[in-house]
Amino acid sequence: MGVHDVAVVGAGPVGLTAALALARRGASVVVLEESERLSTEWRASTFHPPTIEIARDLGVVGTMLSSGIVARKYQVRDRRDGLIAEFDFGLLAGETDYPFRLQLEQYKYTQIIKDAIEERHDRVDIRLGTGVVGVSQDDGEAALTTASGERVAARWVLGADGARSTVRKALGTPFEGLTYDHRYLVLSIDYPVETLLPGICDVNYIADPVEHLLVLRVPDLWRVVISVPPHVTSEEAVSDPYVAERLRGLFGDHPELPLRERKIYSVHQRVADAFRQGRVLLLGDAAHVNSPMGGMGLNGGIHDAFDLSIQLGAVLNGEAGPDVLDAWAHRRRKAAIEAVRELTHRTTTAMAEQDEVERRRYQRQMSEIAAAPPRARDWMMDAAMISNVRTHDLPPRAG
């Protein structure tokens, strides 16, 4: 093929969402992915109501709902004091058709989107094992250079190639922000954890000044995310003794727990200085990364892709000028800074609070909010990202 309408770098959830959404608007798309196969890393697993609405627009919501777990409540707990507050997504029934969180592993979502592309859209070419090493552009088109030296031309390029984005680095776009002192150890456990922690629900945030945690259920197992202090090396953090001590601290004496995964990763809050440079646009983790507390990173990237598909589709079809892409870039960067970064940082800080007075104040605040339905509803509008998409004008989702 000659010049594609759009070249997408990265076949993760954000890149493939963009490809599917653009194909539905008539665009020819090529997706270039460095890896030989789609990632099977479990990574993110939470889908908020606006994102499920996007899935409905894309025609994949039925498959997602049948593949995931509908979590209708979430809890805020304290390591020492137990349950502090429980929030019921049913309070959002008047605001969305999907008043819940859908727990579904990121890699399953990616495969669902890829299947939908291959079944319905022959103008999308997904090329695995094709790394990108360079980006160039002029007034008429952009071009990608692959690791094999091939030149791939397109009218527009989307960089959806993750936090270490080759596209962003090629553009020279600064990626400022912070890295938290703590890291997170992720343990995936093939055992009914609810029998070891009676009363928990599918999503549980557990505050602790030394070792805050996230305990949540995904379709195949339970996932425990544990903060790791700076003095513990990555090798020590995934070692049998360290992991065993963490599990004893959480569950006490317990039967043998089959661990399907143990992984440690650093936590960042970073936003690219610009999401658009000429014919190249950044989205998802290539444009913004944040703490996983709140489950908003993956969702924000999918929102980037959906919004961009509508704006870029209008440009490609001659219905709008490129200025709508500048508006998109400004809008999505503002959403990343004012909503996702602010909320995830607030949650992370509260979970790790060390000052006893502040800890107690947070507990009282959460308890009081949960006990007052109007306040709980407002709180959950933020937690479910509904306030985010309304404030930052995410386009209407069809259906």
C-alpha cells in the first residue's frame, strides 16, 4: 500500500483501540508493533463506566462483559483498623448504563479489539515484529523508519508505544513529572482470597503507613499490589522469603497459595509537554503515566484514542481542519493533569499517609462520605471517571 491514512505505533490497548475506532470511520490504518506477538502481561485490569460506553460504541461491549467480572462495590480499608468505607456503584445508575467497574485483564481486552479489527476491517494492517526507530514529517505526510530500514508513510502518525515511547523520544518531547520513592510488588494468586479476608469485595484499597496495598479480583485469580520501600532491592522484593513475609502480614497463617506471577515496577506521574507535533500525535502511556491507585491510566489512554478517532476521522473526511487536533491535544493533556494525575496522586498519598492525625482524619472523611448518599455519589462520579469525561468533553458514545 502507498500512503496510509494513519500509522499507529504500538499494538497495545490504546493503539489498537485507535485503529479500530478509525477504521470504523473509514480510515486506512497500519499498526506497527515491535513484539512478535501481543503482550500477555496482566498489567491494568479496571474498566470504568465511560470506557465501557466506548466499548459499546466500538461493538465489543458484549464480549468484554462476558469475559470480565462486574464489580459493583469497592472498599477503603486500613491495615490495622479494617473496613473504613464501602462505596456502591449503584448510586451512579442515573448517570450511566454501566454503574460498576469491569475487572478484565488488559491483555484480554487487547485481544478482543484485535479480533474485532480482523473480523470486520480489512483496511487495517497489523504488523507484529516491526519495530520503529525513526519518525520524520513534512507538510504533506509523516514517515516511520522501521528497524529493518523500511519506510512507512502515512498522513498522520499516532505514538501509542508506551511510557518509553520511541515516537516521543524521536520528537524530543519532554516527559516531566516525578517518580515515587516506593515501588509496587504485584502478586497474582490462584486461590479464593475472599476466604482469607472475610468481608472484602472485588476491589479493596488498604491504607498503611508502612506498606499500603490494593487487593482486587480479576476473572482468573486475585491480584495483590503491595508497596515496596526504597531500601528493598528489586531482587529481594520478588524473593521467596520477602513474598512469604508479605503474604503472612496480609493473611496470617494460610494454606499454600499458588502464585502465578510476581513482578515489581516503579511508579511515575509524568505528562508529555505536548500531545501533538505536526502530523504526529501522542496518546496513552506515551503521553501520560500515573499511579495505578484508582485504575485510571488505561482508561485515560482509551479515552485519548476514542476522542482522537472522532477528531482525526473528521479531518481525514474533509469535515474539519487540523485545528481540531490542537483542541484534542489541549483537552486530553488537561484531562491527564487535572483529573487523572490529581486523583491518582491523592489516592496514593492517602493510602501511604504516615502522620497519625492525618490518617485518622482521612478515615473519618471516607466514613462520612460513604454514609451520606449524595456525598458518596459525588465522590464516585470522580472515582468512576464520569466527572472527568464530562469536564473534558469526551465525545458522546453511540448506543
